Amino acid sequence: MTRTITFKLNGRPRVVEVEDNETLLEVLRNKLGELSVKAACYKGECGLCTVLFNGRPVKSCMVLAVEADGGDVVTAAGIASNGELVPVQKSFIEHGAFQCGFCTPAFVVASHYFLQKNPNPTREEVKEFLSGILCRCTGYKQIVDAILDAAKYYRK
Ligand code: FES
Ligand code: FES
């Protein structure tokens, strides 16, 4: 069955027709052209499809699009504030925390959320929080370094 849903995507209202069994990931990428959201496993294992949904990180392949009706979705393409990169985005660049970059949007979204909740994390806490997101390239060291270094900007 097809339904019309309305939700906010990166601050803009979007209206889209979705199938009952379509995932938020499919709708974001295939119907709304939100290609900053990456896809690999489609079964909740790689974490590359992570977005903020109603303020919390979720794997968008595990959310039905109909569940997003009335909700608020933010992707890596939308977390910059007034065109300025958020601190963790800048830190990823400074630390060279990516190679192919395929995992970067998910890490950026999740770590931006994490640092707002825990601006004084230990290395182990960062690793544990991000353990659901896979990177095939970097070995994670630069990613964790970038997040730990960015944390100072999230402390009030
Ligand atoms: S595509 Fe969603 S967790 Fe892998
Ligand atoms: S930088 Fe290539 S998958 Fe992480």
C-alpha cells in the first residue's frame, strides 16, 4: 500500500509517497536524493546509513519510512549550522579521519550527537559508542583521535 508522509529533512518539510514496506534509507536515497546517507548491508549491521531521527542516531535501514511521518530527520549534509561545519566535521578534516570517505557521514552524525551528550569522553567510551559503524579503511585511530580532539568544542 502507498501512503503519503510528511517529515522534516535537514530543516525543510518534505512530502513523499512511500510503500508500507519501504525503509527510511530507501526513501532518503532513492526518492529524495539524499546521497550523503550511505548504504551497504541493508540489515542493521554496518551502521553506514546512520541519520539523526527525532534527535537520536538510528540506522535508517531499520526504520520504516512510514514511521518517519511527522518526524525530524537530519543527515550529515544537514548538521552544518548556517553553512559552517560543526566542530567534529572540522576535526575529521584536520585529523585526516577518512580515506575513501564512505563511512564519514555516519561517523560525523553519530559523533556530533555523542559529543553533545558526553563532551568529556574517554577513548574507550568513544570506541564503544561508535562500535556499530564500520570503516574498512582507517583502522579507526584517526576517527577516534578526531572525535576526542573535537570534544573540547562541545564543553560548555
Ligand atoms: S545499510 Fe543500514 S546498517 Fe548497513
Ligand atoms: S574511510 Fe573508507 S570506509 Fe571508512
